[in-house]
Amino acid sequence: MAAIDYCVEIVKPRQSTQDLTLSEDLNHWKQSPYVINHSVYRPFTEEHIIFARMLNDPSFADYQVGVHAHLEEVFRLNKKGYSRIDEALSSASWTVYDHFTEAFSWKKLNASIDARFDVELEKPADIKVIIDDPHNMTKIVKQAAKAFGAALVGVCKLNRDWLYTHDRQGNPINIPDHIENAIVVAVEMDLEALQTTPAFPGAFATGNGYSRMAFIQACLAEFIRGLGYDAIPAGNNIGLSVPMAIDAGIGQYGRHGLLITPQFGSNVRICKVLTNLPLVPDKSINFGALDFCRTCKRCAEACPSQSISYERDPSWSGPTISNNPGVLKWYVNAETCYHFWTINGNDCSVCITSCPFTKSRHSLHCVARFFIKHFPLLNRLWVKIDKWLGYGKQRNPDVFWNERKEFILKY
Ligand code: SF4
Ligand code: SF4
């Protein structure tokens, strides 16, 4: 998709979130990827995300209640897609993300034993490759990311407003000043498996996406270090992935609080590599998601915990401390969302699969996307057609174990 001129709009400072002119701000948003009220917005701490609060915040209703807390009860219900086999599969899919901690290393990885020759692999001392054509370097980095498995890659200047001030344990995060760029990678998930959500094969698709993220971010970071530059790879840690992906021209915000991409809808996981490698940033894109979300609400209707706003227009703040105020968007109640996960015995992606943008790249879907971008007056009709055709419904979890299921993800 061709990038259009679409730059960050910063509204005039206000005394509080009460003093608003929403129609004016919505107009700002139509011409910019997001609108920020800098008199309210402050960089967020990762301590306030729901998975940190579950561990450390006694005021949270599900404090120290793990996602798997009620698994035995869930197994006893004997529901399709909720067996011990399904659970073992979904847990195993996280293996690389959870255990390959080197994927998050800020430093070049140690020399390894090369199994082929059984000797310690000596690498030449790192000599900085001189980059006199950042445009070409940007192409090379994107090609490398795709070779490692990225579905989409974008580059942006690092906006430090999106960095967490502290990690989940409360340690300050200090990204060195010379790190100026972010390479943002979207990893496609197994859509067929995801569509069985909230059954456990859907959670497999999530975990598998995260593990592939860990692989890609680690390889991409090592590639950059091999050129003599610094690289800080991250999954959900270090900073907010969605606004970085928006800055990098990969997608737009959705009502469900997730990224929507033109190619894969929300069927992506996002990782990033922060670096001082000289690169040329992409431009943000606008394919009509804001207007479509104002009409659609399919994710809000489908959400089993009713955690997503039904309000036509976005707002400036959300219902819990896991919401950081000051950005005009729809805020999701992460507390009720997480509570559903604990009852379900695993994570949930219903808001991803119910989104009309989350579809294959079939030519008819591309026609719909063209109309959404250029003729927003027809949005209501597209939402009706989407419902009428039965999109967004849960797929029978048995599909996952069918021998004819294909597992090769197309990049
Ligand atoms: S993950 Fe599930 S419960 Fe949470 S907001 Fe999305 S649809 Fe609702
Ligand atoms: S389901 Fe509809 S309202 Fe929700 S994010 Fe997708 S397009 Fe927006």
C-alpha cells in the first residue's frame, strides 16, 4: 500500500481531559495516526500492564491468579478444543519465547560451539560497516527480517514517549541516547488455528507467533550487530509495540486496542529491534480503519468479557490503571479481559478473529478493503455483509487436528 502524507498530530495542551472538543480532535485523527494530549500523556510503566499487576498488585481482583488457575475444572467440562492434548500443544508453542532468553539480549551473543566442526567459533572483530546509503540499508534490513520470517516490516524514528519508564519488576528502562531507530516486525499467526479461539488451538497460534517473534528479533539483532551497530530486540517489553508499529507504517489502531494491518487485519504479533543503524523511516498509513471502527463494533459484540467499548467515538482515558490516558482511542478493560482468560484456562483472541479486517488476502477481500479506504459511506453495508456471510464465528477446534490442515505460513 502506498504511504500517504499522514503525520502525528499533537493537540494544543489542555488543563484536563474534560476540556475537549471531540469532533475537532476526530478531524485531527483522520489526518494523523494518533492524537495525543501532551498535557495529560506520560510515558507508561510496564508495572501497570495486566500481567505485571497479576503478579504484583494486591488491589487487582485477580492478583496471583494465573491464566491456568482453573485448568482442572476446564478439563472436566470436556469441551472440544479444551483437552489436555490441546493444552499441552498451546503451552509448548511458547517454548522459544519463554526459554530462549538470549532473544532479549542487548549485547552480541557469545561465540558458540559450531557443531559441524566441534570448535569454538571465532568471529572477526566487529568493524562498523560504513553506510553511505541509508535507503539501501533500509531495504537490506527489511529483506533480512523477511528472510527470518517477518510478514511485515517497517522502520520509524524511535519516539521515546512509547518507551516504558520501568519494567515489570519496577527497574528503570534506559535506552541509550544514540539508539534512534526502531525496526518493527509483524509476524503472521496461523489464522485457521486462531479462529478456534477461545479454545486452546487458538492459544497455540498466539504462542507460536510469540516464539517465532523471539527467533526473528534475535536473528535480526545479531545481523545488525554483525554490521557493527547496536541492537536491542524486544517482544512486548521495553515499550508499546502498537504505536511503534503505527509510526513504522504497518497499520492503524483498532477499537479492540490492537494493531490493524491492511494485509492481515489483526492477525499479527509485533516485535521490534531498536538500533543506531542508519535507516530511513517509513510513513504512517491510513486505510480507513478509524472510520470503519466507528461504525463496526464487531469485536465489542463478540468479546466474551464485554471489555471493549461500544461508544461510537474514541475517548481520552480508560477504566483502569492499566490504561494510560492522553491518547485519543478506544480503551479496553484489561482487568475484565484477563478475568475471562482465567476462567477460560488460556488466552483469548476473539477480538482478533471477529474483526472484519482479519481475513485472508483473497481478491474479494481486497475489493472490500479498497472500498473501506476510499468510500467510508459504505462501511455500514460492509459490516452487515461480514455478519451475513458468517465471518468472525468460532471455527470447530477439530480443524486443527485434521490431517489435511496445512501449517506452512506464507510470509
Ligand atoms: S482478548 Fe478476548 S476477552 Fe479480551 S478483549 Fe479480546 S475478545 Fe475480549
Ligand atoms: S472488529 Fe470492527 S470495531 Fe473492532 S477493531 Fe475490527 S474493525 Fe474496528
